[in-house]
Amino acid sequence: MEAPSISVVIPAYNEGQRLPRFVESLTRVALLQPTPRVEFIVADDGSAPEHASLQQASIEAAQARLLAASSPHRFTYVAAPRNGGKGSAIRLGWRHASPGATWLAFLDADGAINAEELFRLVRLTDTPDAEGVDVLAGSRILMAGRRVVRNLHRHLQGRIFATLTDLHFGLRFYDTQCGVKLMRASVLRPLLDVLREERWLLDVELLALLQRQGARCLEVPIDWEDFGGSKVIPGLDAARMFWGLFKLRRRLEHVTLPAPGQGRALPTSLPGIDTR
């Protein structure tokens, strides 16, 4: 089988209830999408056995369905020996990505970003809008006819975190923490040995390092809906993330990166998004 164009890692920790439904939805939509080719890599982050068995069974069923339909897409399953955090699971998945993938991505397992939206971003990689762009990042912003459903507390907490992130790193992103990002493999692969964040701050670490490399980023408004069951602990995780931003900034001050590409600029955005 020819290598896929995009490898999408879905980190999963005890998602035996939600993931099978999401995988079924991704499979259904994938069967209607001939190109670009997508490889879904579900990275099990040390789930309990009862969850791991359900997750793996859903992947095997999805792959069998794609093969039966002669679809160019595929599903694979990899498992970490123990729970290491979302960031750790994503890096594990990327290391199992097909060498020929032109984009590396990740997608949250909770289904808040639905299959149709994921494939909308996938198709965007093959359009003039993505020419010269190294990162396509979903953004939960009410514009361009998009729909965002979440409670006020999470929205306010997100805006405070975004403000603090900008103060520390100057990324000028509206939404660093949205759970879908696609990055050109040629830009990301050299950074895989530099990434260290194991949990929620991987998004910020990625964007900060890519900025230093001169990568060009595009925030894309998406539909997003909170279905509950979030593993974020209100208050406690917020405190951890705020403290984590300070530690991350201090650590990245001493990181040496590969030589950046030439002629890149960061950031850019879709018309109407102010990411300052």
C-alpha cells in the first residue's frame, strides 16, 4: 500500500466508551474521502485492560472495514507500557508514523472535533490556502459560520490561559489548546527529539519551537462541542498549567534547535482572525 499523506495520532487513555464511537464516525467519513490519504494511529497511553481491549477492538474493526472497501486510508494501534500523558502518547504515535507521510497531526479522542471537521482540515492541506503554510491549527472561535459549544467556565479559563501563554511566548495565537493540529512532517520531524512535554503543554511547546524555526502557521476556525467527560480537573490543572508555562519558558531558553528553514514567517491567520 502506498504511504499515506497524513498521519493523525489520536492519544487515548481509558477511552473504551467514547473512542469506539468516534472511530466508527471517522471510518464512515473516511470511506467518502478518497484523498488525501490518512493514516490514523491510536496511541494507547497505558489504559486499563478493560479499556484497552475495547479500544483495540474498535481499531481492528475499522481497519477491516477500510480494507474491505479498498479504501486508501488505514488505522493502526500502538500502546505505551504505562500512562505517560497526552504529550507522551502523541510522540509515541508520531514515531510510528509512515516515513512517507507529508503531514503529522494529532486529534483528541473525545470527539469534540468531529470527523467531518477533521477531514475538512485534511482537504485544506491540498489547496492553495495551505501553500507555504507549515502548521494548520484548529481554533475554537465563533466566526466563519462555525459552531462552538462549551460552558462559560471553560471558555474563561481558556482565555486566561491564552493570555498568559502570549505573555510568556508571544505566539499571538487565539487558541493554542484546540485539540487538532496538522504540521508538515519536514518541519516537525527534526524537532521530535527536542520535545519533552508529557501532558497538556505539548501544544505550547510545539508552537514555541516551531516559531523559533520560522514555521508559518494558520489558525482555522472549526466546529467544536464539549460532550463532557473531560479529564481536565478544574482549578488543579489550571494551576499546574500556569506554573508549567513558567517552567517551559525557562527550559526552552536553553534548548538548541536544528537550523531553521529559510524565508518563513509566523504567524498568519484566516481573514478576520486577530491572533495578536
